[in-house]
Amino acid sequence: MKDYEDLSTESGFQFRFRCERCGVPHVSHLQPCVCTEYVLAGAVGDLLVEEVGSDGGNGGPDLSGPEHRAALLAAIAEITEHLHECPRCGKWVCDACWNRKLMMCERCGPSTDGVTT
């Protein structure tokens, strides 16, 4: 899934995915950060803020570590209830842009419901 934004903060991991056809956003649930290193760094950072007025370089959870990667994979699994990958063009599209009968996006397999010939 290519079209997503990382909304992760010190509260945890969260991602916004967009339909690659219409652009409608779908946001995953917040997954709390339970990384021990981050919790310890946050406590040290809080002490530094009090003592020197700095955040000590602590800007949130580790966005390159294994916990972040696992959170992203979990968010992708969650969001696939609403976004589907078209087998023809490879785009991830929302329910509104998905043709359930043909199991592909509306661009590759337009609906013919209501069309008379």
C-alpha cells in the first residue's frame, strides 16, 4: 500500500490511508506505543524539559524500529476491510470504488448495473 501518511505520535502508532481512485481517507485505530526504550526516553526527556527547557530530542516513538513496522502491518490488515487491491491495476481503492461482482476497481471493471443496451 503506497498511499498512506504516518500519524504516529508519542501516544502511539496511527496511519491514514487514502483510496487511490477517489482520495477518501481511512484512518487506522491508534495502537499505543509499548516500547520500553521509548517510555524510558520519554521519562528522561520530561526531566530534561524541566531542567533545561528542551525535549532532549525525544519526538515520539521510534519510526524505524520493529514496533513501528509491526504497527504498520497491523494497520494495513485493519484497513483492508475498507480498501481493496485491484488485481488488474494494483491500486488500493475504497468500497465505493470497488466492483464487488468483478472483484476489481470500478476503473478496470465498471459496474453495468442499471445500464441498458
